Amino acid sequence: MTAAKPYALSVKAVVCDVQGRCLLLRRSTSSKANAGKWEFPGGKLDPGERVDQALEREVAEETGLTVTVRRVVGAAESELAERKIAYLILEATCGTNEVILSEEHDRFLWVAPDSLPNIDLSPQFRPFAMIYAQRLLQRE
């Protein structure tokens, strides 16, 4: 019996601007995983860091945006050679849509929430995107 892979926790944000659009980032072509695929901003928690603080820090590092975390909206999971990653996905808002990308990503997009399932997202985020878009459509 092989040993189970350890889990790492990552936080991701569905960042919404004042027009209700969602921010997506495209992983640079030099990325080890999912190069050229779209994803939500976010990343790993530092030891002892609160989830909301980690998300605010990661979004600022990747986009230059200051966000306000609103609520938990989903989860996802992926598997790498050495570990599994559990993603906690939160919704956040920002007052501006002036993005300054880090080197991890090479493009950004602001899209209507109902367009999320049509984007070439990293595989682990596709099921979440479909559910999130459907939930928003049901609220209208």
C-alpha cells in the first residue's frame, strides 16, 4: 500500500469589480502546471496566516488589487506528483479594475460570471465555475 499524498491548502478569489465582472488570470507559459490556462487569483497560506489575510495578500501580490473578502463560495481539488491541493474559493470585491500582473501570469480578463464556464480554465476550477455561474443565474 502506498502512502497517501499530503494535502496543501490554497485560497482562491472570485474577485468582482463594481460592474459585477469576475477577474481571471492566465498562467504564464513558463508555469510548471497548467501553463496558458486561466485561473482565479490566490495562492498558498503562510504558516499561522488567516484565510482572509492570505487571500488579500495573494491577490495583491498577483494583481496589485486591494480586495474585501465577502464569503466562501466553493472548493476544488487538484493532484500534483508530490502532493494534493485543496482550494478554498472565496468571493471578494475590489473598488478598481486596474490590474498590475505579477510574473506568474501573462494576461488578465474581466468576464461576466455567466461566461466563466466558457473560458479555458485550469481543470480543477471548471466544475466550480459551472456551479458558480448557475447559482448566480438562479438568483436573477
